[in-house]
Amino acid sequence: MSAPASVSGRAESPQARSQSPLPRADQIKLIASDVDGTLLDSNHRLHPRTFHAIRWLRDNKPDLPFVIATGKQHRSVAEIRGPLDLDRFHSSHLNGCVVYGPHAQVLADTGLSYETCVKLFDTFARERQISTYFYDYSTVYEIPGSEQGKYGRKLKQYGEDVRIVGEEVLEQIKQGKIRVIKAAICQSPGPGLESSRALLKSEFSPAEITLTQAIEFCIELIPTTGSKGIALAKILGTDIKPEEVIVFGDGENDVSMFRVAGHAVAMANAMPSAKANATFQAPLSNDQGGVGQILETIFGFDYEEKPYDYWLEPAKKL
């Protein structure tokens, strides 16, 4: 399950990709989608139109893989996987640094070195009091900065299990008790965050670390040996061709995945880098059920407006 040599974990060129029509239903053998800003709305809820569309596919095309590709940990998307019965398919987590097979079996992973974690801690948490985060498979370890846990509380809204720690976390990382898959710093969007981005670029070699962004207040560090694109290539293997794949996303961290798939749909709310690397731009945002609308168009079924979370009520059926 190795990725093609052309697939890189580094940031892609902002040069615009050629736009093309949506594929036909019979041309698709795999669907992959980002979660926050794509499947979920601004309030971290699965839009009913999007739920209806994926549920339709699960009922009518049960063997068509629907792959979750997210920067979040596996446990953080249980509310999506369960109701839609997605555990039978592969998934990509922590920005492609962990690839799961069916039923949460880890098939491939990569992470950050102890030395990288120490440098990040010293440069941002210790010297600048900027909130710093280390992610393992299931927990986010937060060293709060001057914002006093503000961003940790925000990350909890994304479904993350955030735990406040101190410098002692470095010893646990050194001893191998915590394996850090990715890391992040969080600040208010604006000049301060951009200054931190420049500092990260100067401190960490692009040959070892990729900087990426999915939410406006957070810059993430992942090893160059991991990305959503690398993970998708591993999942496809030799059985599915890129032109038989359609992916959905909205963030900078989706660009590598867009570059692997033959069909890449950027949400109406997507970051400029995602739109520039998409083959199609969705007319609707995540808050309007944009993924659902595209799937309806491709597979030819209808949607009647439903209340939010209607699918959580056992008595109601599609």
C-alpha cells in the first residue's frame, strides 16, 4: 500500500486547475470527503440534505466506498460513521497521517519526531505563550498560551478530546508513552498568526514538515510522509483509478487529495487554495448541504427539505 512517487505531502501550487463537468454515476468507484466545512455545517452538524444523500447511496449502492478524509481523529467522527454505516470502508485521519481499514484497523501511520515536538514547544509555548497542541491517535494535548484555553474550548466543539498538560508532556513523548501524529498552534486570525506561519517556515525544514490549514485560527504541522493525498493513493492502491474517484473538500489540507482524484469538488465556502485546485466548484456551501446537492445531481435522486437531525429520531424513516 505505497503511494505513487508523484504524490507529495507538501503544499501544492496555487495555479488554477482546469474545470470539468461532473462525472456520470457509472464512472465513480469511490467517494471521499472532508468533514468540517464540507459534510458538517458551521455549527458542526451534519446537514440533513447531505445526510439524506449519503444514506441514499448506502441503501442503493451499498458497495460504493464512501471514505472519510479528515484532519480529526478517528473517535471524533463517530457521529457520522455510525448512522451512515461507514465503518466497513477505509478512512483517512489526522490529515492523512493515519489510514484505517474497515472496522478501525490501522493500516498505515506516520508521525512527528520528539525533536520536532521540543522545538515547537520551545519556540511557541515557552517563548511566546502561543497555544500549542500535540495530537496522538485519540487525544489532543494542549499547552495553553496567553489565551488561557480559548482555542482548546473551540477544538472541543469539533469533537476533539482536549486535555490540558504542561511541559511534562515532552517526557511522555520522549519515552514513547505518547506518539505525536501531528501538532498545531492556534491564534487569532490576522497578522499575529501570519507572523507565526513565517516563523514556522523558517524553523522547520519543508523536507520534513508540511504546514497546512483547515480552520482559520489553526496552523497544523504534519510530516511530509503524510497528507490526505498520500492516504487516498494508498487506499486506491491498484484497484481503483484516479479518474474513478470524486472527492469533496474546503480547506488547504484538502489540496493534496484534490490532486490525486480525477474529480475534485470545492465547496462554495472553500478556501481559495481549494477552489484553485478543484475540477468543479459546488454552487452550495456546507451550510446549505452542498455535498448532498452534488450527489443528487450525479446519481439522479431527489431531496425534500427535512428538519435538522431528523435522522436521529428512530421512528422516522427515509
